Amino acid sequence: MLIDDTVIDAVTAHMNGDHSDDNLIIVRAFGVPEATGAAMIGLDGTGGRWQADVPGGSREVTVAWPIEIAERRDIRRAAVELYRAACRELGVEPRAEEQHPTHLAGQHGQHAHHGEQGNPHGASHLHGASRPHGAHGTDARETAGFARELREATWGDHGDSEGADFMADIMRGRGTRTDYAQLVVQHWFMYEALERASALLAADPLLAAVHPAELIRRDALISDLEALIGADWRDAIEAVPATTAYAARIDELAEQGWIAGILAHHYTRYLGDLSGGQAIARRVSGQFGGEGVSFYDFSTLGDLGGFKDMYRRVLDAFGATLDADERARMLDEVRAAYRFNTEVFVDLGRARALA
């Protein structure tokens, strides 16, 4: 099967953003046991390609898919099966969600498309989950938890990913220092809005745990911008139009006091920073000598895996307080957050082309 570049960029962005730990397990199991980090850099119908961080440098490894890729939807199932095979090879227990057969691509029964909801991986998304047989007719979505529902809502159909090129260049070492600096600039404007709005989460007894002081990125961004641009960075930076729209949407949610909407953006941004963001930091740090990556340093949080697990438990508890309409509305806002991110990358790519 011929896989076009937009699909490749979308899948690699998703794997590096939401499955960075899985990348490392796959690479360690199938070729680079000494790897300390890994990022997916490509794929075709026969297998995936990863760049592995190793002591003193990096190595590229290609791993064959464990199943045949006949159509685009098979890519997700192949990635899940490869992860499970890697876990068996290393003798580690896969995540519980990966042990459930309904987690594989194509197993969802109810499709609810919401127009142009955004995700850097595509405009159409699966919403809801199939109802398995037996067990008193238990709803698989509720059994799995709201955190999983949010995660699966942003996989969907990995098409229409024009904005992935800018980030793909950074992840593959083709981006320049200026490219990365411009990404950090956009983060400044995004997080100014997000961290203002997140004060409402910190004030909520159920959600306060997901927004501790150690998560706030303001000081880290100032440090990075000074390193990348200079002491006068405030006079030199400008938001691209998509970033302005993104920040305006977050401000709008804060003005409305819509907690679920704010949490949708908080989840999308911070869980990405704690997962795929760590791969970005390794790549950029190695390429540009360690400057400007304080944004991705969450060492004061302690165990990042433990924090993410806690975050997902809070999401599950919060989701249980929402009715079906509000859950669907929050899912839509998560997709909107992904769309905003994609549009920022598109604008950054356009600005780079015109420079």
C-alpha cells in the first residue's frame, strides 16, 4: 500500500505526541535495547521507522509491521499490535487499555462526526464506543473511563494533516534554530491565555490536582525566549494568526467559566508536553546544544508517569459528573484544541516559506 506524506506526518505526530513511551518500548524490543528515547520518523506499508537516542548519539531502526497494511485504518491496528509484541519481547505488561480488543482500530460501533472538529491528524473522528456482548450490557466507554474516551476521540482518520510538516521537520532534525524559536514564541502566547484560564481549574476541588504550581510554564518560557532570542525578546515576538485565535478561544472559555472546555485545552496541551514534548526536547537539545528547552523540563513534578496516571484518574472522575451532552461537548472542544494546534503549525510553515 502506498501511504502519502500527509498520512505519514499525521501518524508520526500522533505517535510522538501521545505514544512516546510506546516508541521507546518498540525500539528497545526490536533493534536498539540500549535506547534512552525514541521518536517515530516515518513509515510505509511494510513497517515503521524510528530514530533512537543512544549514548553518544542516535540510531535509526526500521521495524516490520506484524500485520498486513491493506488500507489506512490498518496502520493504527498495526501500531497497537507492534506495541503488544514489543511488550511480550521485553517481558513487560502492556497498558490495560491496550489489552482490550475494542481498543484496536475499526472496533468502534457508533460514529458521530462533528463537522470540522480539529485534530492535527484529521477532521473526522470516532465518538463513543461499541457496546460489547455480555456483562449486563456494560458500556465499554464507561468501563474504560473518560480519559480513554478523550484519547480515542483524537485518533480517528489520519488525513488532512498539512500542518504536520512544520513539526515533522523539527522532529526529524530538519528544522532550524529559528523554526524552533518561533514555536516557543507561539507557546508564550498560548500559555499566557491557558494559564490565566487554568486558575479556574486550580480553584476547583476535583480538578486542582491537575494544575499544581510545578506545571506552570511561564518562567520556563521566559528563560527559553531569553536564550533563543535575547533579553529584548518581548519586543521581537509576534503571534501568528492561528495562535491569536487559539488564545482568544481559551480566553472566551474563561469568560464563560466553562470548566470542561478549559480542561479540554489543558489536557490537550499539558499531556502532550509531558509525553511527546519530551521527545521534542531531546531532539532539539541534541541539535542546538541544549538551549531553550526549559519549557519541557517538568522535573519538579516528580515521576511524570505517576502524574499522568493521576491526571487520567481525575479525568475519569470528572467525566462521571457530566451528562452525555456535556461529555460530547467536551470531546468536541478537545478536537477543537487539536485543530488550533494544527492551524498554528500551518501558519508557522507559511511564515517560514515567506521569510
